[in-house]
Amino acid sequence: MIQGIGAAAGVAIGRAFVLPAWEMDVQDRQLETIDLGKEFDRLHEGIITSKQEIEEIRNEIQVMVGKEESTIFDAHIAILEDPVFMSEVRGIIERQYKAAEVAVKEAIDHFVAMFDLLDDEYMKERALDIKDVGNRLLKHLLGTPEVTLPKNNEPYILVAHELSPSQLVHLNPSNVLGMVTMVGGKSSHSAIMARALGIPLVSGFENKLDPMIQTGDMLVLNGSSGCLYVNPSSEVIEQHTIVAEKLRRRKEQLQLLAAEDAVTLDGVHYHLAANISSYKEFELAVKHGAEGVGLFRTEFLYMDRQELPTEEEQFEIYRKVAEHAGKHPVVIRTLDIGGDKQLEYFPLPEEDNPFLGYRAIRISLDRHDLFKTQLTAILRASTHGSVKIMYPMITSAEEIRSANLILQEAMADLDNRGIPYDREIPVGIMIEVPAAAASADLLAAECDFFSIGTNDLVQYVLAVDRMNEKIAHLYRPYHPAVLRMLKMTVEAARLHNIQVSVCGEMAGDERSIPLWAYLGVHHLSMSPQSLLRIKHSILNLAAAEEAGIGRDCFACRTAGEIEDLLSSRAQLES
Ligand code: PEP
Ligand code: MG
């Protein structure tokens, strides 16, 4: 047995396919002054083609895996557009008269060496991204063919020195039993993607394998423990076959729950809806038994394009989702850009604190034109299903009132155009800013429902930027202060008899269930991948018992104590 790093859980048993190392053969080539212009054109074309290709991959990943994983490729585009990287490449061509591919290769080597010197694992892994982007650009400059994977339908375990997200995207997940890489760790983008795709991955075997694995070798790996066996004994294969079979059955069993109601052993019903950002994601949610959509992140309809989506374009997608959701509600959140979500064609001002700045409802209230178009499209879709409107990042009753005034304008326009819509369309707000939680009793009187956005709520309550790796350990959803914000919000909703749901990541974490049981939250909305797992937990517990644990959490003084309590509980149940 060889010990590596467990990077994506699961057990795989099968034959190895070793990905040939892809060494780019870059010949040193000097240019004449007269050729410089042509060389820049060639570089430019290579960049454009690479960018288009990355965009295509990103869109594919968004559908296949999820939007969070697809942002890896936004980072790749950013590298292609990075002024420091690109000016290094251009400088080598211009000053040293070197061919574009030579300049790109030298720039990659330089930056990778620089990142490698850093003492930070995360930054070291970013060097892989630079290599990935650089190799893609080189491929377009040199016309080097892509590595071909086995074409027959025999499943295999992929072995590579390192795997880039771009290589992963070309894999057919149903053919890949598992993956082994020599370099890369838990936080590499490939590991993130492997986890989302459900492919077991072990890594960190550089200098540990002698002899090196050959195509056709029998492999057994465990993506949780990081163990790898090369040509193991039949006992090892047998033991792991049993574990793999157990895991496979669990997946199958979970899928059987798709059509079941999420009811606890003591009869408490939970409504489990999905967070989506596209129609494709909605389809996945339906397959996983979602009872409608608790959060439609509409900003993704505004991305990957050159101009704002028209009323008609938006109407079409909202209608399609509403229609297919049937009786289940579809909560459409109005545009939530700013912070980490930007639109290429709608530049936002540079800000010192973008998360505290011009974003979400603040932009909508500043840009009536844009907001009214979206509200009109949502209203038109409202006759095709059970549609609700939700405003993001609300901090005051004034904002709700101002937004409603524009909603009324949109309604009046539709009246003039003779287009029907639901006059009683429910209008709710996200509770994701401490101000909203602290004044939830006042806001509840101004809207039809609350949805708690714990992702932002946690960052604002704890003053911890949710994007900042350096302080990621301080981002603690189970902090007592967060729990108190949740309680305040739920109590205010109950007092005013409006529905309250949770749509942040906490909803998809089984450790939170005792909190919802104690607080009396029965509506949860989460990523489609989490739905069946959460449903399974709910089906196997008694709400009254969970509520007791939830109550104990409120007596804890530290996030650590709460985490311990909830983790041991979740382990007991799994
Ligand atoms: C949240 O903030 O919890 C939320 C659901 O919205 P987003 O993650 O899109 O900011
Ligand atoms: Mg949010």
C-alpha cells in the first residue's frame, strides 16, 4: 500500500490508463524585425481561440458540475487577460525577437517557478492553473494534438503526473472509475471538480512509486484515506470491492428517495427546494426530487454575453422553469451582481469594499430601466406557474418600498400592454445582512416571505470576507452570533405569519438539521447535489429529538462547541 492524499472520496478498482506526459516541443526560433507584427497577430489569435475554448469549457462545466466549479475557468480567462503575464510574453517577443510560443513557454516557466518558491500550498497549486492556460495557448500556437483517452467503453483509472481542470472536462465521468495524480492536493481545482463529479481521486505520489504505474496495471484506491494499491492481492481487491459496492448501493438508494416526501420519523414535513442558476441545473434538481426552486440566481443569465438580456429572453427562461415546476413554487431572485459577481459589459466602479458597496438591490434601485425589465419578465412568467419575486441584500423597509414602486410601474405597463400576470404575486426578501436580521420584525410587515442567505449573513455578521482564503478559518456558520441572527429572523417571521426558508449553504449541510428543528424552519433550499443526502437524513431522524440538540447549541458559548455538538450528532446518524 502506498499512502497519498485522499482528495475526492470514494473507492475505485480497475485497470490503469496512464496519460502520457505532454511535453511541448518548443524550438527556439528567432524573428526578423519585419516579422514582429505578424507574430503579435499570431499571439492575439492564439489568445482569442484559447479564450473561446475556455469559455466553452466553463459553460459545459456549469451545466455538468456546477457554477462554483466553473469559476475555475473564469480564473483561467483572467490569466489570459492578466496584464503582468501578457506584458512579459509581449516583452520577450518585442525585445528578444523570440517567436510567440517561445515567449509563452518562457513566461510560464518564470511564473511557475515564482509560485513554486512560495511556502503556501494554495499558491503552489495556482501554478498548475498557469501551466494549464499556458499549455492551451501553446497548443494553439503550435497545433499540438490533444491527448486521446481510450475510446472503447472500458472504464479505467486515470493516472497522470498532474491533471488540469481542462483535461478533466473532456473526461466522460461514467468511464472514469477513479484518478491518481503524482502532484496536486486537496485544494487543487481538479480535486474540487473531481469531488463535484463524484470521481474518487488520490494524489501526492511523486517519488513514491517505483516502478511507475503502467497502463493495464490493476489499481485499487480509496479517495477518503488516500491509500493506493498497485497490482494488489486478491484479498485487497475483495475487501475493497465490498466497500465500493456499499457506496454504489448508497448512491442508488439515495436516488430512490427522489420521489419521496421529506418527512421525519415523528411526522414533521420538510419542503426541500433547489438553488439553481440555469435551466440545466433545474433539470438536475428535478432529477434529485426538488420541490421547486427556492432560489433562482438570475445574475447568471446576465453573464457570458455581451449585453443585458432582453425582457423576452428572460421571460422565456423564467416561463420554462415555472411551467416545468408545475405546482411547486419558483422563487426568482432579482439581479444580485456586485461583490464577486461582475458583468463584462456592465463595468462597476472600482471600490475599496465591493461587498459593502454598489451591489444587488442597490444597483437595481439605481438602474430602474434594468430592474423594471427584469420585473416585467418575471411578472409575465407568473401566469405559467407558482412564481415568487425575491429582492437580494435588503437592509431596510425603504428599499422594499422603493422596489415595490418599480414593481407597480412594471404591472401598470403590462396592464397597458394587455398582458396578464399574477396580481397577487408573493414578494419576499433575502435576509443576508445583519441589519435585516436585527430588524426582521419590521421587515416582516413589509413582505410576504423571508429567505435566509447564510452565505452572506455569515460574512457580514462575522466581518469575514467569504472570498478571502487567508481568513477562511474565521468563516464559521456555527458561530453563536449567527445562530442568534437566525433565531431573531425566524421569530419575527412567525410573529407576522410569513414563511421563512433558508437558501444559503447551511441548508445543504446535515449538521444544521437540529438548528432548523429547534427553530421550526421547514423550508430549505440547496444545491441540487445536496438534496437527496439531506432528505435521507430527514427521513431517518425524529424532529423532536433534533430540536433538543438545537436548543443545546444555543446554550454554547463558542463556535467550536456548537460544531462539536452538531458534528458528533451528524456522524451518529450517517
Ligand atoms: C447567500 O448569500 O446565502 C445566498 C444564498 O446568496 P449568494 O450565495 O448568491 O450570495
Ligand atoms: Mg447572498
